[in-house]
Amino acid sequence: MRPTAAPAPACTRATRLGALTAVAGFVVAGFGAAQAQAAPAHHGTEVMPTGATATATVRTAAASRPATTREQILARARSWVDAGIPYSQSRWHQGYRTDCSGFVSMAWGLGTSHWTGDLHTYGVRISKDELRPGDLLLFHNSGAPTSGSHAVLFGGWADSAHTRYTAIEMTSGRGAVERTVPYAYFSHSGSYVPYRYAGLREREGGGAPESGSGFPGAGNFGPGAHNAHVTRLGTMLAARGGGRFYRSGPGPRWSTADEAATRAFQQAQGWSGADADGIPGAATWRLLTEGRGNDIGGGGRADGGGSGAGPAPAFPGADRFGPGRSGPHVTLLGRRLVRKGFGGSYGEGPGPTWSESDRRAVAAFQRAQGWAGDDADGYPGAQTWSRLFS
């Protein structure tokens, strides 16, 4: 349901002391890369640099745009959501400040925390109709930076009319959260500007692992690995019955859950010893990406065509799902997602009332099919339903 109250964005809380500290940071740091680091230490103070300082900050931003993919952006953002990172203007996590602009800096992989006054220099301005998951909605109030300035990652449309969308953001009182919000935001809606990260790699040929079956190499997996290939591996394993190994869902950082799920899949193929060591090789990867081999748990082959439980139930229609919807179809959907290994987002288990847990579970399943953008928005259509119940 559309919220009736407009919660204050995280980045409007400021102190005069914080603003003075931020200004001092710019004076001491000078120019170049150090200035980007010295941008307001507590996002929310939003002290906008001027003159030579502003020029140096923009040049620093333009010179450093590490390549990344949408999958990597979303995986990094959701890792903070899954970990429940709390909001703070003075604390840091994984090298980034835990406020709204620090969160976006982390998700985009910028290497250091920026602020709402320079995040746009890392992006390319786009239109509302061009928004896709991983893009940015940015409001920087240059006249009064402490009055509502905020940065939100776009996670996908929540309705066909494009009046609501999934926001992945860092907010005061909630911390890192993924939720449905009105477009463009609760307040200052007309002032938000959409941006796409300038270093984004959209195609597989540019290094994106979203599609294709080419094995990325064993060096991308195992203790210490942290990349989008690990996320994709976990998502594929969850779809093949390995969801029970994950407490918070697959993520970009290699964990014992990834090793256990990989080993279980390898053992399901009848492999043992070094062939079932929990680290994926080319054969393991090929079976997963091509949808072949035995599922985890001793079930039939994934390419066998069906579960043997009878014909799939008829798709009840897209209007049966989404915020405010309730009914047996929602329960049926949730239970099937759990059975398929996509139940990591449920805290208490599926129920008849649609929730954000349902949307996240559906989105994970859709991404496991190789879909992206509006095709992986977390809302089931006829094709999602057919594949889920096949």
C-alpha cells in the first residue's frame, strides 16, 4: 500500500559541528584523490565544496570509474541489507561510511565514500523510462544540502504504471533496507534525478557474468573470493535444492554455505574425493548453467521435464500478486519458492498476504533464469509461474 506518511530521508540529519569538520577536511586535504575522501565525513552535513575544491573533486570523480555490472552492484547492496548494517554518519563498514551516499559508493564500487554533491559525476543522466536495477535516484539540494538530500538505488518497478519501485537504500532508523516506495520518493519527489553508473558493463563480453555458460575459472571461488561469480553460483545452487545451506541467501563473498552447497551438488552427481571438494570446476559449472545433472537431495534430473507431482496449476493472473494482495495463490507461490530453494528471504515462512519476502524470493528465482531488469522485478508473470511449477 502507498505510505500515508513520509518518513524523513536519512540524509537530512545534520549538526553544525559536523559541517565545520567537513569544511576543515577539505582545507587540510587539498586537492586530488584525497579531496574525494575528505568530502563531508558525515553524510547529511552536505557541505558543498566550492571554487577550486569543487573543480578538483569533479576531476577526481571523472578519472576513476571502476568497471562493474548490474549484478555486482545489486549483490553488494543486498549484502548490506542482508547483514542489517545500521545507519550512521560517523561509522564505516567494509571501508565505506554507513549513510546513504556511502552506501551507494559501496554498491557502485567507487573505492571510497562520496556524497550527494558529487555522486552524479560518476554517472550518466538518464530518463525515468530508462531506469533499470542498479541505477541511482539522486536528490542533492545545492541551496540547502541538509534539507532532504538523499541517494537511493533503483531495484525495479513495483507496478506497471511506474508509480512505485523497489528502493535499496540506507536510511536513519532502518539502516540498509530494501522496500517499495512511491516514485521518486516520499518527499522532494520532483527533485530526484536518475543516473546510470558511468563504468557499467552491460554486456557479457564486457565481463558481466549474468548470462552464458563459460566457466570463469576456479580462482574466482573458494576462501577469500568476493565477486559476482560467487553470487551467481549460489543462486544456481539454491535453484537446484541447495537453498537450505544459506541462512541469508547467496552473496558475493564466498562462505562455508557456498562450499557445502557445491559439495552437495557434486555428490548428487555421484562424484567423490577431489571431484566433490566443494569448489566448482568446469564440469560443475556447466551442469549448473545448462540446467543439467541431478538436483541436490537425490531428486531426478533437472532437465527431466517436471517434478512428477502432476500438471502445474494454472497461472491466476498478475493482479493476484503485489502489495496489498492476499489469497491462497500467494501461499502457493511462496511454498513453491521454498521447495525450489529460494526461501532464504522468509523469516517465518510463506503466508497468504503478499510481502517483501515474497517479492525478493520471486526476484531471486527470476535472476536464476538469467533474466534481468523488468524481467526480474520480483512480480510473477505467466512465464515465471510456468517455470516455477515445471
